[in-house]
Amino acid sequence: MGILNVTPDSFSDGNVYFDPSRAVARALEMEAEGADIIDIGGESTRPFAPPVGADEELRRVVPVVEALAGRLSIPISVDTYKAVVARAAVNAGAEIVNDVSGLTFDAEMAATVAETGAGLVVMHTRGTPDSMQLSTGYGDIVAEVLAFLEESLSIARSARIPAERVVVDPGIGFGKSKEGNLEILRRMREFAILGRPVLLGTSRKGFIGKVLGREVDERLFGTAATVALGVAEGASIFRVHDVKAMRDVADMAHAIAYPAD
């Protein structure tokens, strides 16, 4: 899953693809580099990011989705927790809704996904981006993340979203400390109990910088380590900035870990 942030303030590539023409060019480039999904986001969800209104998010996202819908041969995902944005993006050509709140921020989101027939990613978080890093302590972090994701899956079932359309994401970096993120990565196999594919989003994130002492633009190899180990531990989808490099990492790790495939 290639990351396409059409924002002025995302932690890694803020303002790089804020211009729609540059965003479209980057999406096409990521497809050529081996992306299977393009994930378009119009609101930064980095720690302490201020919220963006729905009108502004729509203004950023919908034109890019419309421009890409007829040109990409791979699905478009919209990274939003707002039902109105999700509906508009799907109407414009997106096929997946990537909700960082796990269907908890907007009471209309589950029904919207069900009505549009979109695929769905439900992610764990603790609080909104502007406050989530103020509460990063857990008893058993994996047990608590699993319980949250089980509730998200229950909300999806209640809305009659077919289980086969849903992916789970443990939410690396969302309301978690460096140690918490590392523990989740060590225990990735435990998420198989949910019975759904697991998406892993570690690309260039802060915990990598803390472990290695690297700035955002120096975290390629740290990200690669998480992707390779994620493949071995059963993750199915990897949300990344550096598509070409991580495609190679994932394919090589898969060849080692799953030779029968």
C-alpha cells in the first residue's frame, strides 16, 4: 500500500504532494514501482496534528481520487475517519476506506462503508491524533489492542459489512510508546486470532528514529527491518512511503518465509 499524503503537514512528506498534479504523478509512479494499493489521505494523523475540517479534507482528496480513478489499474484507498469524506471518495472512485479510528470517531462510518460496498481497514488508536501520545501506557498492550479491534469488527458486523471486506491494523505509532510498538511487532502472530488480514504501517515512524537515532529521511533500513519481520510474522499488507524498496524487501522476505508460495 503506497502512501499518498495530499497534506501540507504530514510528518514525512507533508507538502510534497499537496499539489494535485504532483500527487497524481506520484501515484502513477508508485503503481509502476510495485504498489498494489494507493492510500490517499487529506488529513495528517501524525502525533499532535491539528484536526482538519471535512470541507477542506474533501477539497484535498476528491480531485486526486477523480484524476486517478480512470488511470490506475490498482485500487484506491481513502485514509479518513469521516463518513462524508469516505462516501465522496468512494463515489469518486476509491474502493477502500482506511479508518484510523476503527469506526469509533464517526457514528455514520460503518453504515457508509456498508452502503457503498467499500473495503475497510479498521485500526487501533487511543484518542485523536492531537492527544494520542499523551496516553501510551498499557497493562498488556496486545490484549488491549486485540479487544479494541474485536469491537471494531463487531461494529462492522452490526452494519452488515461482510467480514471478507475487512482488514485489521494494530496502529503502530498511534497512542503507543517505542516499547509498545516493538512489543506489538514481536507479537504480530497473535493478531491471527481475529481471522482477518493484518495491515502493518511502520514506514519512517518515530519509534524507528528513537531506536536508531535517525531522522525521518534516514529510516529506510529501519523500515525495511520491520517489513521483513512483518512478512515472517504473518502481516499481509504494508503501508509504506518507499514503494520500490519495500516491494523488494517484502518479496524477498516472502520467498524465504513461505517457500511453498
